[in-house]
Amino acid sequence: MESKVSRRLQQPTAQEVCDYIYQPRLNREFASGFTYLTDINAAHLLMLHKAELVPTRVATLLAKALLQMQQEGPTAVTLDPQREDAYFNYEAHLMGLAGADIGGRLHVARSRNDILATHDRLKARDLGLKVLDALNAAREVAVARAADYADVVMPGYTHLQSAQPISYGHYLSAVAEAMARDAGRIEQAIANIDASPMGAGALAGTAFPIQREETARLLGFSECVDNSLDAVASRDFAWELMSAMTIASLTWGRIAQDFYVWATPEFGLIEFPDSVAGTSSIMPQKKNPVVVEYLKGKTSHFIGLFTASMSAVKGTHFTHSGDGNRESMRSFWESAEECARCLALFKLVVDSARPVEVTMMRKARSDFSTATDLADALVRESNLSFREAHHVVGAVVRQALDANLPADSITALMVNTAATEQTGRHIQLSEESVRRCLDPNSSLTSRSTVGGPSPALVSKRTARQRDAVLKAQERAALIRQSVSDSRAVLQRELTDLAALPAG
């Protein structure tokens, strides 16, 4: 028995190779890649016919066979690992429908290498748009909730220590800003996919007078990859998109970490509905934040997948190879599908999380987050340097802590006495001024420079962010519509070709 795909190989493929490489690959890739392979075959056929590289009779019979395969779907194809991969199995079925001679003519002026490179770009483009849509949907929710909670005061944290008052809306607006950059990176990665490798052949193009621009048009690409070797050797469009998705996972992972801590009874700043929580098998009081734990954990997963891809391609030669272009892509497909799912969950979390406003305000009042405002007042009203004011307020905070007093129990007498002790100067900060400085609402409203957390600024910022999200969604919709239109043209032209007289 000889090889089913080549007379160069005089032995059948070893059973272990079939069992451990080809059959798992077919099970994993054939159905998911069937539509892309059909589109590539259709576009190549239409180009060959237009370039007069196949006669009309042959082109018509091939078009009919392709339409039949499209209608019957991937399950109609009997997968044989002795034929190695998706392409040879697809071709064998096509030859069974159109005849060995007719079916075998479709492979003129191309290689599995440029076919696979094109498949990867087509699928990556679709998955990139799926991820982008999910990210923009989550952004939209973050912006909406930011606007809702623009005046809900909470303590801001640095080093997980109470720092200065912000609002929950300011926090979510910051999340939306980071997500906007994540979306921008994904958009750019999708733009860099927009070039067709078809016509590159194995690596050196072809001597046949093909029309690469025509194939690119039919597949919805705006241009061709300019160098035939680069076309089959490179998958950096996938690494770029994978990098962007990994960075996006770090964004949502950090937010999930905040929510994870804030939802504990010890913090009690936010709460989740029961619909996004789990419980314990033994402890009936438990309400576990299972979704944010999942999101936190998946960030590590994305880093691992990205690292696996980079490791697979590292050290490969700059040409087509199985490890460089197949094994390295496995993690990408998983990453893209998982990213879309995680973003849907992140949207759910951001939308369903509710601030516990009473606790937020109580902590902002009592946890010394307004101490900086008090130091600022000493600078403005008592002509101290900020470093002197910092020392004075630090001494007051120490005194309050030693006396087990919350921040809002600090008095003007405590401040003025500490100022005299620290500076040797007589300071008379008024009680009214101290009360104003220690009020988180007053602190929030006063921070009205560009980028600040004052409710008025947050409202203006979220309005701009809402417009930015809408524009991003419109851009993504235009790309998706362009892809859809191109596929409709491809389908129509294939159908028209199939309708031509075969004689």
C-alpha cells in the first residue's frame, strides 16, 4: 500500500502518526475550517477561470461540486488520517464529486502553504471581530455604569491602603479608558490581517499568470501580501492579536482582583447578585465570587497560551513549517475563543456589581482618605510648605490612630496644636475649614482639574467615552459588513459560474 497523497511516499503513514497527529488535527480543525477552505477554493477557481487558466467546462463542473459540498457541509466528508490534513481530505471528496481529473485541476498555481496562510487570516479576522465586539460591549456597560455612579463617593486605594476619595464612577471611567486602549490594539491587529497570501504558492509564487488581486477581492482583502515567502512564513498578525488579547485580559484581571477584594465582608464596598455567585458544599453561609475568580484565573491562562505560541515559533526557520505555522497557531485559536467568552463574563460582572454606598462613604470619612486635603488647606490658608503640612497632618493622623479616633473626629484644635509642635509657628486653621477638608464630598467636588474625579468632570468624560464606544462599534460594523459583502459577492459569482453551460 502506498501513500494516499503522494507517489513519492511508498509506504502508508504509520498508525501512530495517524492516531496522534493527523486524526486529532482533523477532528479539531476540519469542521471549523470547512467554510474558510470552501471560500478559498471558490475564490481560486473564479480567479483561474477569469485568468483563462481553466476552461469554462472544467470551471463549471468544479463550481457545481463546490456548491454541493457547501450545501452538504463538513459532516458529508469522510475523514481519513491517511490523507494527512483538512486540505487533502477536502480535495479527495471534491474529486469524488467532480471526477479525479476535474477535481485535480483546482490545485493549479497554489500550495497548501498559501491556502493555510489564507485560512489563518480569514479565521483570525472573524475571531478578531468577535473579540472586538465583545470588548466594545463591555466598554459600553462600563461607561454607562460610570455615568450612573459619578457622585458615589468611595475611598481610592494605593498599595491597597486608603488613599484619597474618588467616586465609583471615576473608577469605572478609568476602566473604560484602559479598555479603549485594549480595543485600539485589537483594531490595529485586525487591520494588519487585511492582506491576502493566496498566490504565494509554497513560498516562491507561481509561473502561471494568476491574478492575485482578484483572489484578494473575492476573499474580502484590500491587498495582497507583497512577498511570497513572507506570505507563508509569517503569522505575526496572530501574535499581534494574541498580544492585544493578553493585555486586555490583564486589564479585566486587575478589575476582577479589585472586585474580589471589595466584595469581601471585610471591605464590603460592592455586592453581586446571587446569579453571578456560587456557594459552598459544606458552609451554608457562603456566597463565593466565582465569576471574578474565573476571570482572574484566565489571565494566567492567556499569558500561558501566548508564551506557548511564542515558544513554538521561536527557533523555526523563516519559511513554512509545521511547528512555526500549525503548532504555534493552536494556542491562538483557543485564546481568541476564550477571550470572547471572558469579555462576555466581564460585561456581566461590571453590569451587575452594585456599590454599597453607605459603606463606601463611611470608609471614605473614617479611613483618613481626606488627609491630603487637610495638608493642602494648611498650604493654602497658613502659608506652610507642603512638606511642613505633610508632617503636621501625619502627626495628627498618628494622634487620632493612637486615640482610636476616625478621621472625621479630627478637630481644628488637634491640627493647630500639631502645627505649632511641628513648625514652631502659631497656626489658626478654622473648624469650618477642617470640617470641609475632612468631608469626602467636598474633596471629590474640589478635584476638578482635567482628569479629576469631580462628578461634573466624570459626567463630561463618560459622555465623550460613550461617543468613542459608538464610533468604535461603527468601525467594527463596517469591517464586518465589508467582509459579509465580499462573501456574498463570492457566493453569487460561484453560483453564476456553476450555472454556465458545461459543454
